[in-house]
Amino acid sequence: MLWLTGGQVLDVARGQFRRADIGIEGERIVAIKPKASPARGDKTVAVPGAWLIPGLIDCHVHLVMPTDLADPAVAARRSDAEVALYAAKAAERTLMGGVTTARDVGGWNYVEMAVRDAIRQGHAIGPRLFLAGKLLSITTAGADYYPGMYEVANGPDEVRAAARRQLARGADLIKVMATGAILTPESEDAHAIQYTLAELKAAVEIAEDNFKPVAAHAHACRGIENAIAAGASSIEHGTYADDKALKAMAKKGVFLVPTNCVFAGLFRDQNMMDDMPAHLLKRLRDARAIHTAAVRRAHKLGVAIAMGTDAGTPGNHHGANTEECALMVEEAGLTPAEAIACATINPARLLRQEANLGSIEVGKFADIVACRRNPLGDIREVTRLALVMKGGRIFKNDLADSPTRKKRPA
């Protein structure tokens, strides 16, 4: 058994820390005690003064997308081999940044499935991955920017068939385009409706028949309303949501995955802004304040929020995902405790994995990260993590103490 000793452990449900030692057997937590009682042969990792929180969960990433290109169209010409190598490194950076679980909502010709397999088999380093495979879309110019990410399906019957294809390739969820997107060719409009209510219902039917959730990309309000009515589990972005739509989300328990990092990552990088096509930059500038206001209203109206960064968009780097927690406090008005809940227990519920993930409890996976200072006092501490553990294995430890073997007292 391995013991983490000397730390303060966060109870995410209460939003409070308590002094406790954590016992870990294999991948799971088996004991949480005020003071450890190691047996002969047990190992300890002393973390005195550390503030331990559950491993963070990012519900909206694109591991296959490079973040150093201002024009997403340039990435369309990559080979599958190049994409796979990039995705593997992006997964490693994501884990080392403190995200122990990630939901990828649009891969590239299924190479991300191979990355997931390599991580599971111990051949690569990365978070637990929940994958959508290809996202489902109407015929649209957006597919030209992301040819390996889009599965074009028009009409309910084609949507059903496309959803089944994703599940056959090992998808954990289905991603649908309820509206147009922002980072797409000039002829596509984020205000426009894409999938109809009937098409969205077809996707949800197949997903839920196979016990999988549906994530709906939706900026325009009517698209959000359609996705809610169809039974989607989450709304991705939600930029133009009005109070009526947000109240419907709160009533039905539909999650908002807000992706604040899309804007913050880009606008802090002047070189990236200078190189970005003018129509994309204008769209992002025009949408930023509207999006932030929608997220603030969603929080006030009781909408469940699950952290999502959209890591993979220009300037929105893999491994910097924890910035989203800080933005939820600084821009959206959440408390630090609420932001951490949005990055832990809420995403676990969205993933339907609350029995395994999202909190530091006996029986759950030992996915734990550590701050040097109390993140409830300064949420920016989650962007400076000193320890990352996934499944009982330490991947990063910048704390002063190193593992030692605990001997039984004579």
C-alpha cells in the first residue's frame, strides 16, 4: 500500500479541506484517516503542507489539434501519422498539467483511439480518455477545415448510422453540431442552426440506447433549445443562450461546458492574433463578452457547469487546461470552491463516472493533484500544481519530500 501523508484533503461536496492521510492500493483509494497506520512494507509519500484536490477533468478537448497555428485550415493537410504523434504528446502535456481525465469531443480519423489504447496499456502517458470519435455534422464548409474530425450525415437515418459507426469504433459519447461554429470558413455562421430537432433526437436515440451521452456543440439560442429538447446531456459553448434556454437547462439537468479558454488563450498572444485570418479574429472578438455574460447568467440560474477548455484551438495550449478554473472565478463569478467542483465532481457526473472519479473518497480512483497553497484562497494555485497522481501512480512531484519506505515500529 502507498500512503500520502501530511496533506490537507478537499471534500468537494462541502468545499472544505481537512487534515487526512490517504491510503492507496493499486489504482484506488482504500483508506482516508486522520493519521496513517502503515504496515510493514507500505510506502509513504510525505506531502506536508500540500493541499490535495481530486484530479481535474476537462470535458472538452481536441488532442489532435495543434495550438500554435493561427489558421486552423493549415492543419487540414496533416497525415494521420503526424496527427497521432501530436495527439500522444498533447495527452502527455495534458496529464502533466493536472488533468487526469479528459473528454475529447472530436478526434481525427480515429487516431485518438490508438492513443487511448496506448495509455491504457502503459505505452504512453496521458489522462483517462473518453472519446467521441468523429463529430456528426450536416454538409457544411466547416468540414473543409477539419476533414479528419467531421462525419457528414444529413437526415435522421444518416445520423443514426453515423452515430452507430462512432460507437462501433469505441466512442464513449456522441458529439453533434446543433449550430454553426466560430473557427470555420467565412461562409459558416455560428448563429445558424445546423442539425434539426429530428436529427438531434436521432443521435440521442442511438446514444442513449447504448448508455452513452450526447454532447451538443451549440452557440445559437435556438440550437441550444433544440439540443435540450432532444435530450442532449451537455451544451458545448452556449454563447448566445438566453435566460429561457438556461432555465430549461437547469430544470432538465443539462450541463454547460463553457470553454472560456478559447478566448483567453488567444487574446494573450499578440503574435497569434496578428497571424489569424481576419474573419476568425473578428468573430472571437465579437463573441467574447457575450459568451462571458452567458456563463455568468448560467451560474446564477443554477445550470450545472462542467469544465471544458476546447484545448486545441489557436493559443489554447494542451497542458494549460487548469487556466479554465481561474477564468471561471475571475470572469464568470464562481467561488474557488465552485470552480473546483466544476472541474471535478460535476464532470464526473457528466461522464457518468461519479462512482470512480471526481472526489477523494474510498473506492474511487486515486487521481489526486496537489497545490502548495490553499486554492480556496487563491484559485490561481491550481495553475501551479506541484503533484500529479493518476490511478495511484505519481507522474509529477515537485514537492520537497520524496517517497520513503515506512518500517513497522520495533
